[in-house]
Amino acid sequence: MYNRFEPNRVRSLVGWDVLEDQGGPTVPILRFARAHELLPESYIYGFAHTYRFSRYRKAFLNGDYRSTGWIQFFPYTTAVKTPLALFGLLGIAAAGAATLRRSPAAWRRRLYEWAPLLSLFCVYWAFSLTSGLNIGHRHIIPVYPVLFVMAAGAAAWAVRPLRWTGALVLALVAWFAAESVWIRPRYLAYFNEIVGPRDAWRHLVDSSLDWGQDLPTVKAWLDAHPQDGPVFISYFGSGDPEFYGIRATRIGDINFDLRRRGVPGILKGGLWIISVTQFQQVYTEARGPWDREKEAHYRGLLAHVLALEETKTKLTYKEGVEFEEYQFARLCRALRGRPPLAELGYTLLVYRLTDAEVLRALYEPLPDP
């Protein structure tokens, strides 16, 4: 099953040819292990897949795009996706520890008891900071149990004679609980007050915010707002909009569409529903801000398409995918700065466009810089 890509399979399961094009010393080792069946092929494939895509993986952070990650990625995600109440509890626990009067021997004993947790915390963070796999805050979640244990030290203040300390601890715990109730059930889209979930897509996408979880929300919104024109959707996720009864033309999301489809799609006026990860162009060939270089490439693709139409020659599938992605990216460029008609679940932007607006977005010359 791993020899080549097959339609209607999850597209992240690339073939061995892709995994072996990375070069390096691991390739002959993997080939030897496969040839001699040293381990089940699924295990070898999983290792090769993880190794390849953890070294180089497209990612987005605050308007910047990289394939090798940022050292500040996980510190930033932790700062904006951790409830501020937890930081408050950690601060109180640290203050409580600093005021305790213990002998050096007692402190050494306590540090020895904490060694496993501190080792986990420090080693995991050290590897995370140097990782090129910056696609989601979820990869730093294993350190949170350590933070919770540390925060529990704040309970020592709650039993002290000073009433205000106990009241502060209880207030922070209540705030922590209230945050969970407030964001329910969209826990993945949680961002604290520094950023907030509504504008979070301007800072982080992918599994820090958008993992395609809001198709039921799309269906409910469409049922409440019947449309008399075409509906387009550019969806980030492995779900199937048709399964939820969403009748829409998919655009610019070929990497996440399990059904083989004709490309490029026909773009025109209608209702446009765009996943925020797709809107930021993280995984398309046209990723990053639209600039003069992309405009020149798009114009070249457009000229090629028109030339083929004159000779009644069809685009290859690969050419069609590239042209559709650049068309979609140019459309998103025109939508930047325009308030959406609706925002669904913090992960999808809804726009209503006329035919004329779509034509201008796709073909109108760019203004001079």
C-alpha cells in the first residue's frame, strides 16, 4: 500500500519514492530493513514518514512562512494558548516556594524528588525548540502535566492565615474553569486574552487552530442561510463536506480532497467558504504573501492556459492543480482586508462575491508598489 499514491486515500500517505528522495544515511538503512523484513513495513514506513516530515515541514507564524521552523514557535504558542490563570497559579506557587524556610539539605531532597518532572520538562523543551516541525501547539502538550503539578503548589497559599492569598488562588482556579466553559466545545480554537480566538488565524493556523473540525458548523449555517447561487469551499481537513450534506464546489484544496476532480475549477460569483489555513496559503504552491514574483508566475500560467485553449489542448493534471492554486491565492489576496460575511467556529471565513468581483480579483492588474 505504500508503493505509490492512490486516489481516495489520505494524501499525507506519500509513496516510498517521496520518502527516499530526502537522501542521507537513513535511506540505505531503510531500504535494507524493508528488503530483509527486519520490522513490519508499516513500522518502517511510519519512521521514514515521521523523519522526513519532521525535518522540513511548511509552517506559518505571525505572517511568516518557513519549512524549518522557528525557535520562538512553541514559546509563542504557549504564551497565547495557555490560560492566563495557569500562569498566575504558577507565579503564586513560585512565590510560595521562595518564602519557605528550609535547610539546604531539605532543598536538596526536594529537588531530588522533583528531578523526574524537571528532567522531562527541560529535555522535552530543548528538543522542541530545535525542531523544524512547527505545525501545532499540540506537540508541546506533554509538558503541561508538569505545569499542573507545579501550579498545585499554589494550594499551599490557600490554607495560610492570610485570607487574600487563598482568595486569589480560588479566583484564579475559577477563572481557569470559566475559560474552559466559555470556549466549549471549540477547545482547539482556544486562545487566551492576549490574542483571542476570533483573530487567532492571523497568528497561527493548522492544528493550533484549524484541523477541519467545523464542517457541522458550516452545514448548520447553510441551513439557516439558504443560498440561491453556487457555493464554493476551500477546506483544510480530512473530513468530507458531502458527508455532512454540504453541496459545494471545492477550490484550491486539492491536497485535502479525497475525491479525484477536474482541475482547474471554474471560479465565479457565489458564496465562498474558506478555511483559515487555506486562506493563509500554508500548503499551496503559492504560499506566502502575494508579491511581484508570484504575480509574474501567475501571468505566465494564465498565458499558458490561454494558449492551450486556442489549440484545444488540455492541461495536464499537475498543470491544472498549480494554476488553480495560484488562482485561488490571488483571490485570497483580494479578500485580505475585507471583512467576511461570517466567521464560523473561528476556523472558516465566509464571503459573498459577485461575478464582477471574482473577475477583478483574478485578472485586474496589481497597483504599482
